Amino acid sequence: MTTVLVTGGVGFIGSHVTAELLCRGRAVRVPDNFSTGSRENLAAVGGEVELVEGDVRSHERTHAAQGARCVIHLAPHPRRRAPRRTR
């Protein structure tokens, strides 16, 4: 079975992508820190998802990608300060 890594998989869009991949017979692994998503978004798919809690930028979470055939990156970028306008 093909394993797909979906970063940001507990977010609104990510949870729908995750559900579709499961319907297509894929194994899905979701690393997420729940900064913008919630567990409720994955409630419909139940325990079929391998959930890895933590920030995808963390070195300790790099194991989540091991064995994945592909990555769908939907995790939001960290908020950055808007550049100052110059005249």
C-alpha cells in the first residue's frame, strides 16, 4: 500500500485531502502541530490515519517522512512580519 504524507492534514483542506486519499486506498500519515487545525476535522476518518503530533519543521519529526511515497504539503508557513514599505 502506498503511504502518503499530508502535512497540515488536520486543517480544513488537509482533512478533505486525507479523506479522499483514504477512499482511494492509500495509507496516510499526518504530521501536524494543531496550530490551525483540529482533531474534529479528522473525526470522520477515525483511526485510519497515522497521526504524528508536532511541528513539521522539528528535527524530531523527520521520521514521519520515512517510507512515504509522496508528500502533499499543506501546512501553513510560519507567520512572518510584513515588510516595511519604503517611499
